[in-house]
Amino acid sequence: MNPQDVPEPPVAPWHPPSYTVDRHGKVAGARPRRANNWGRWGADDQKGTANLVTDDTVRAAAATVRTGRRYPLGLPIGGPPTGAVPRAMVVRTATTADGVVAPTTAHPAYSDDLLIMGTQTYTQLDGLAHVADRDTLYNGYWSGLVTAAGGARRLGIHHLIDGIVGRGVLVDVARHLGVPVVPPGTVIGPALLDAVLRATGTAVGPGDVLLVRTGVLGSWDGVAGSLGTSPQAGLDVSCVPWLARHDVSLVGADNSAVEALDATAGSWRIPLHLAALRDLGLLLAELLCLDELADACAADGVWEFMFVTLPLPLVGGVGSPINPLAIR
Amino acid sequence: MNPQDVPEPPVAPWHPPSYTVDRHGKVAGARPRRANNWGRWGADDQKGTANLVTDDTVRAAAATVRTGRRYPLGLPIGGPPTGAVPRAMVVRTATTADGVVAPTTAHPAYSDDLLIMGTQTYTQLDGLAHVADRDTLYNGYWSGLVTAAGGARRLGIHHLIDGIVGRGVLVDVARHLGVPVVPPGTVIGPALLDAVLRATGTAVGPGDVLLVRTGVLGSWDGVAGSLGTSPQAGLDVSCVPWLARHDVSLVGADNSAVEALDATAGSWRIPLHLAALRDLGLLLAELLCLDELADACAADGVWEFMFVTLPLPLVGGVGSPINPLAIR
Amino acid sequence: MNPQDVPEPPVAPWHPPSYTVDRHGKVAGARPRRANNWGRWGADDQKGTANLVTDDTVRAAAATVRTGRRYPLGLPIGGPPTGAVPRAMVVRTATTADGVVAPTTAHPAYSDDLLIMGTQTYTQLDGLAHVADRDTLYNGYWSGLVTAAGGARRLGIHHLIDGIVGRGVLVDVARHLGVPVVPPGTVIGPALLDAVLRATGTAVGPGDVLLVRTGVLGSWDGVAGSLGTSPQAGLDVSCVPWLARHDVSLVGADNSAVEALDATAGSWRIPLHLAALRDLGLLLAELLCLDELADACAADGVWEFMFVTLPLPLVGGVGSPINPLAIR
Amino acid sequence: MNPQDVPEPPVAPWHPPSYTVDRHGKVAGARPRRANNWGRWGADDQKGTANLVTDDTVRAAAATVRTGRRYPLGLPIGGPPTGAVPRAMVVRTATTADGVVAPTTAHPAYSDDLLIMGTQTYTQLDGLAHVADRDTLYNGYWSGLVTAAGGARRLGIHHLIDGIVGRGVLVDVARHLGVPVVPPGTVIGPALLDAVLRATGTAVGPGDVLLVRTGVLGSWDGVAGSLGTSPQAGLDVSCVPWLARHDVSLVGADNSAVEALDATAGSWRIPLHLAALRDLGLLLAELLCLDELADACAADGVWEFMFVTLPLPLVGGVGSPINPLAIR
């Protein structure tokens, strides 16, 4: 190891883009794909499918509660990391043990923590500023609005301060296929979603929260680096029109990216992210713990529940760690 | 400013404590105050009043939802700080703007954040490892179990992974007294709580979540340092037996510490914290935004609602930022 | 405080720049100002005036040591902050006190810290990727090379891994003017620099480190927010040709920005930064503690010394906290 | 992965220690081992062997500079990590690329970093509060003085604000033995140190800085986790009296812990740390890059040089990242 031997990162030619950005922060002339919600809730909408959560859908969601049993869907933070690089630290800035060694007991002893974590690690909600395609974000906002110093000047996750509450529906693909974990490469498309829903006699409607179980997280051995963005089963990009047609407010899964991650090394492709977040404004929840919930649903044959997730209202943030809850 | 002129912190004599700690991490012979829940849910209980949240109380809480209207109770994070020292930063580790200046568009552009914040800043939940009295925590656990390297070896906030869900009751003391903000020094004791509840025709029962509105946060001018631990109205320590008798699962307020902070400079006293967290195992939620919720309750005279808070399940953590939700 | 009342940051129209960037990461056709070092040490130079530090100048610097007395020039970190927002935290991740409360003594007790700080806070070295002018950095590199995800792909501070070592010369402007602190608005231009050097019989030559004392830091009352970027005496931009002509390797001062900060609210102007860092590749050291060193120089009339600063070799970093040393 | 399946950390009985602590923060009756410097520089000394750096030794160190050639000894930070868990992050809080996408150019574009790193990772200086033995630190200070909330109330690394400057002597054990890397298990004791010094005709005296080259860092393959605290060659604890007798101000090496780390899994033993830091107050520098320096020394047969290291003056800190410099 020679201290001067730090490799230079590659640089390459750059040509300025040909578009302009208007005074609303929109890329002039930008167009979404066919399935999209641009403009549906106003030209300045920043909430996307969170708009599908209405008083009516919330009330209906609460009405699905029958037993009152809760199923937390979040990974313990500080438990198994989700990739090669641990990205969460909880550091103590004071401890009650300090009080044991304090010379006086004039003040009560207390503990305090400092949390340092990637907002998109462990169980997480992807906000609408998370991914861009052809330099545009949801609703036509320019990807250049998300900067190091300014954060997300539009589409910040704090717009989701009132959370996502909805009737949740679990689609247990692994159980339907009779496998502990859906193998990478399996196409989870609209036909398979429909087949599982038909088999469980469950319908999905506007504002609902769709949760898809692949078995990936539950069968993970917990070895750092073995999950991350390894090849995993997940939704195929062909689900996008289906998701749009069913008008779900959020789609979540027990894998790294909701969508399938393929095996081709180096080809990091996330077409469903782009279509969902950018075109539909559809929120994504990743690395959900769905096994216990699935067992309960299978036991009584009821695959719907009240779903609640309350992201941290980080001003200008692009995502949030979450600990969603299902109540049956 | 002379670089060597760093003052030496004071040190003082220390004598070892006279107690011993048993193999369960309990201080031998430790006793709680009269109103307490030690042992009530088992000698090894680590959840305190979260045990009062049962399937039945959750089901009943969901049944209070009438309109489906949501009221988020969390402060935006990165908005006005809560004290002299800002303790939350959201830092971007990648931005979609990076994509605008990227030489190629081989990969989709994405944004990512790193969150750095005190877990007990902004709207927050105090966990049971947060404060100690006479070297003991809730249920007799030793305060020495919370260390810098080990975190909270018992009573970590991850034990609250299934959140607090309950029938919430708002006690709007400021409105009852006809003031925008209850002045510091006002005693908010059991009599005043009962008076407000009587006036609104509302009862509080086992597992309920009690929220107390003082007007402190709503009348705060947002100037850093002006809130913090300044003198503020809050619950008087005489409320403790009342809280124990009513068996609430959580008590929250729109001020810094739930309890009253008095004006005597330097005398940082938090007797209700000690009695609630250590003796009762009663969870505390601080810096709640209650004004909108209060207006809605006053408008239709219904002061109950479904309350949900989902702390981050930080393993060995002593608190969590929260964004609680009331659903009416 | 209403949780939804987070103001939207302004956005504005944007037109793409008219330039292109070549395969070396340079802005095509970019030109520096008249006084500049672009190309002087090669088209791909990333060290700027650090190139003026040679074996010969280092040897000559060591030869200035006469007494061996050391003068540390760095602010204690965690002492008085340098602006409104404290930007340094030292957090313990383990403490030897943990050992006092450890049940066994199988392992030695140890302490560990986590440092969280802005690299350009407290006493600091500005690297060559720190400021851009008309989208170019030193040597014509494009400002777009410094991104959130990639850091400084060129001109990273790790290129200064062998530090700046040189013959230091102190120009004590405050003492020369007979004031404890040079008042804001005072023009410290070439004539004044020459006058002080003449009065002290000192010359400045190639590779030397020029330190300018204004009294600003020494007269600061330590109140957070009172220093920061408040109006302060400092070098006038007219010094740039003088600095270029004398070929100094680094210029430092006991104020926030080396250069003068004027009183006009809101008009954050740093012309000397732009000319020094971007055109000359001249390194800047800020918030140096110069009072003790100045007293020693005044006492014996010798205003030269060996200067050493060793920035942290942060790969792709744009600055570093430093604790420079003068040895007389 | 079941969210509730977080294992409980073990707890164990605890008995209070039998000692008391006096008003100076000293453990009553504590005794160092035979080779020690307790009291040598006063009962309240907090600098240990940094006291051996005097005006005379600094002047003599400067006099060793012959060529002016510099050899940086610090690992690039953000280059290969030093253990299984990367513990340094440099995060951008502003980038000049932000300026490219800024709607106006009213303000100059600038970049800023936030540094997050363990102070005892990468090339590092162990401060005197780093390790304790039998609840005592150097000079008899109580290990309980280093707490989460208070940091190091005594022996903080800011006491080393004027750095360690000295005549450095390189003992190249690997080269002497004719191996690229000294194998784990090799005893590097006083006899071997003396043999190398004799072979190179070099003496070590009071205030000198002793650097020992094992080849460990240079032969490391850079794979995360492969260095850390794996079995490594290093100084044997039998060197302690030798180090005391030669009165060196600092001892450093190109391995993880200066001392040998043995192969016995789970038996984390650091006897030289305890004797050096706690008894002698002798500073340790770890993970130094010594290969280039060694090649230069071997080429001309001169094994002495000027050594400078300037730790960050972290108030109450227990260590510091460093980038030491050797000047030949």
C-alpha cells in the first residue's frame, strides 16, 4: 500500500442537455410513458399515489381490523445489515452507566443516542425524488432539483407527513408456488398476481397497499453482502400497467427493490422503479418482513388488513427508514 | 482564543455504590416508588405500558375511526430545531443532479440520503432505557446496562417494534383555560386533567393514549434555543398516580418533556420522567404537534381517535424519532 | 407550528450551459484570469501551489528552526464553534467507563470516538475543488466533476498527502496598525503587506507560507454565530497579483475566509477565493490561531519559522480540518 | 428473518469495585507496573511521553533534514479500509456540480464535505485515554473519567495540540530478516531491535520517535476484513522496559496495533498497549505506511529523519486520525 497510489476516477466528455427547465422546475417538453399520473393531481403535485389515500380509503382500511393483532413489517435496525456496507449506526451520546461512575447524583442519569443511517437501507420507503429517468422525476420535475446542498427542492419525502394508511392486500407468491423462496429469474407478472389473488379470493382496488411476498428476505442467511442487489425474484416491469389500472397507493415486497434484480453482472437495471416512481408517482416499500403476516393470512384465509406506515418527515429527503404495521 | 486554553472539566471523589447486581442485570434489593409496574408483566419484562396495548384495545382503537381524516403529529425534521444545538442533518450521498452532469447515462440517476440525528430530538419517543433513578431503570434493571459500546442491553426501544396503537384522548388544557399557551408555572395536576375530561365528556381507560395540549409548541417562535428546556407548562408530578390508575399506555404532549419544566435555572429536575419511565414503565412522547387535531376535536366535540406511532426498531436504542398519526 | 407548513424552496428557469467538457474533464475553451497557474505544472496538475514545495524549500524551511519552540495554530475542536451551526461532534463509541460497569474484566477496557465534522469548519485547509467560477475549477477542470456520489473526481485533497511544509512568514497587520483587531472595511492590499514586511525586515519568496494576522479570531468573544461570515478584515482581492508574483505555496489568516468579508448583508462575495483557488491553485488556510506566534515573533524580531500542515488525505475530499504547526 | 428475533445480549452479576477515587480523579492506591512514568512530569500530567519532546529535541530533529524529501506515512482515507467494517465516510454537503444545475449564478459555486470516521481507524494516534487496565489510565487517573456524555475528562487528545515532533528512527525488521513481511508469531523483542539498530549503525535516544517496519501493511491485499485484528507480527511486550529505558516519545508501526496480535481466536490481548499507554504514557501510532521511507533509508544507509505528526486537537477525544510526515 503506497499512500500515493490512489486511482484516479475516470472522467469523460460531456455535452450539455438540449432541454430547458421552466420556472416551475419542469423539464420543457418532457413526457412520461403511457401509464402515468403526471398532472392527474395537479401540475404541482408532489405526493403521487399518496393522493389515493383519502378519508374514505382510510376509514375502509380501519374497518378491515377484525382481531386487532399487529404484525410489524420492519427489520430491526442494527440487526442483519442489508448489503456489503453496513449503513446504520446507533451511537450513544450519553448513557445511564455514566451515572454509575458520576461523582455526584445531583442530576438524574440519562441515555441518549445519535442515529446515523442511510435513509434507504433496512426497511425503507422510496420517495418520489429517489430515481430519475432522462433527467426527469415524477410529474415532469427536473432531476437537477435534487442537489447536495439543497436536497430535494421538490418531491421531498416530508410531503408524505401524514403517512400511507390503506387496506393492505398480501399476495404470497412463494406460498402460491409452493416454494420457500421464489427463484431468481421467475417472472412475477400480471398473470401471476391475478392467479394468486384469484386463489385467495381477494380483490385489489384504488388506494390499496399491495404487498408481495417472495420469500427472499425470510430465506436470507443474514450474511452481509449476500442480499444487497444480488439476483432476486421480484415484480416484473410488465406489472406496471396492472399497478396503474388497480390504482394502488403503495407497493411493497420482502426483497431489496420490489422489482426483480437479474443475474447479469454489472447491468444494474431498475425499469420498474423508473416507471413506478417517475411515471406513476407510485411509492415503493422495500425489505419488508412479511413471513409472520403471511402465516396468519394463510391460517384464516383472510389476506387483507389495515396497513400503516409513517415515514420520518425529513424536509427535502428522498426516502425514509420505516417500520410499517399491518393490523388484522 | 489561545489553543491551549481549553478548560479542564471538573472531577470529584467517587465511592463505589453499595449494591450488587444479580445475574439478571437487576440491582439487588432495588425498590420502585409506590405507583409502579415492576414485575406486573413478568420479572423480565422490557416493554412496560406497551403491554397494555392488546388485540382488544387495538381493535377498539380502530373502531373509533369515523371520518378517516388523518392528523400527523410529528414535526418536520429539518424544520425548526428544538433547542440550541441543531441535532439533525440530512446529507445527500447521491443526487439525481449528479445524473445531469454525468458523462454517460448508462445507469439511471438516483438520490440517496444519510440521516444523522439525535434519537431524542424533534418529535420523539422516550424508551425505557432513557432515564435512571438511583441507578435503576424500569423493572429493576441496572442503569449500568446501558453503555457506550453496548447500548441498552435491556429495555432497548426495539422491543417496541410493533408500535403503540391505541384509542387516543386529547386533553386540551390551553383551550380549557382559554389561553393560547398555558403559562409556565401553571400546575397541570389530576384535578385539571379531570376537569378537562369532564368538560369534554371523555373518559380515559386502560391502554389509552393520553395527549395533553399546552400550546407550547404552537406558540413557539421557532428561534433556536428558545424552546429546548426553557420553563414550560407540562404535567405536574402529582399526575403520576392518576396516570397509573388510568393505566394509559403512553402519554404525550406538545412540549419538550411532557412534564413541567420550571424556571429555576440550573436545577434540571424531571421527577415525572423518573416516575413514569422508571417506576411505571410508562412511555413518553414529546414535541407533538397537536394544534390541528385540537381544532378538529373542538369543532365536533369528539376528543377520541385512533393513535398510531411506529418507532424505529433500533436495536439497543434508548429512543426514536417518531411521526405519530391520529385518525379521527 | 403546523407540520405541513414547510416552505417550498424557490425554483427558477434553467438553460443548459453553452460549453462542452472534453475527455480530460476540462471545460472546452475555459480561460483563467491574467494571474494564473493553469498549465504551469502540466495540463493534468492537481496540486497547484503545493508544487512550489520542493526538497529545496523544505530543507530551507527546516533551516529556519532556531529555538525548537512549537506554536500550534489549530483551534481546539469542540471548543468555540466557528459559526451559527456547530459542525463538529466527537461521540464516544466505547468508553473505559464501560469497563467499570462490566460484569467481567476478561478484556481490557478501551475508549473509541466517532468524529463527525464539516471538513471546512474550525481551522481548515481549502482544497482546490472547494470553489468554482463560471463552472471551472483550477487548471480548467469542470466544476461538474465534484458530485454528491463521486466526490471530487479531480483536485481531491488527497493529492496533498505530503502536506505543506515551508518557510513561514508572519505579517502581523494588527500589530503594525497598533490595534487589537483590524476593523472590518480596512483595505489590506499589497501596499500594506509590503509596509509590514519592510518594517519587520522580512522577505517573501517562492514556496513560502504567508500568514496574515488580523486579530479577528483572537478578539472573538466565542459566542456562536458572531464570527461565521460576519464582516471581517482580511486580504483585499488586489493582493492576488502580489501573491502570484511572490509565488507563495499557501496563504493563511486568523479569520474566516483569509479575504475580507464585507458588511453588505446577503452579498456573499469571495473574489480572492476564486482568484486564488481557481486561477492560481493557491491553497488557503482559515481560522488560524496566530496570537502566541505573533507575540514570540515580536519579542525577538524574527518573523520567519518552519511551517508544517498535514491535511487528512481524504480521497476525493474538498478540504480538511488541520492543526498546523509553526516551529521557530 | 423475524423482526422479533433479536437476541438478548448477555448480562452477568456485578459487584462494585473495592477502590475509591480521590478528588483529583485518581484511583486511591493504584500502582503502575515497574516500568512507568507516573508522577514523572507531575501528578496532574496529561501528556505522557509527549513531555519528552522539548525545544532541544525539536531543534535536533530539524537538524536531521538533509535532502528535504518528504515521506507521508498516512493511509489515504477512503482507500482500503482497515477492518471488516468501513469506518470512514466523506459525504458531500454541497458540490460545485450544484452550480452547474443552479438556475442563477448569483453566488459562487462551492463544495463542502462532512467527515464521519472513527478516530481510531486508518492511520491513527492512540491517546492516553484509549485503554485502561484494572480501572486505571496513565498517571493513575480513573477509567471512569471517560464517559459517553463527558468524553475524556482527563488525558484528552487535545493536550497533544502541539503535536509530536522528533528525530525519527526506522527499525526495518522485515528487511533485516530478509522477508517481505515478518510472519505472525515472530518475536520482535529487545534483542531483535538492538540487532537491527546495530546493523544500521543507529542509536535511539530520549524524545526520539521509533518506527518499526514489519511489512504487514505493505503486503496487505486490501481485502476488507483481512487486516483488522488478524494475527500479525509486532512488538513483543518484552520491549516495554527497552522502550522505557530509551525514553522514546512515540512508537509507531505498519500494523494494526504496534504490538503483536496472536493467532488464538477470541483472546484479544494487548499487553503492550496497557504497559505503554497506561504505565509509561507512551503514545502509539498505528497503520503507518513505511515502505517508501524504508526504501529511501536503505538506499543511502541513513535511518534517521525528522518526524512530525499533528493530531486533531479533539477536546476530550481519545485518539485522532493522523497523516504523519517523515522528512529526510
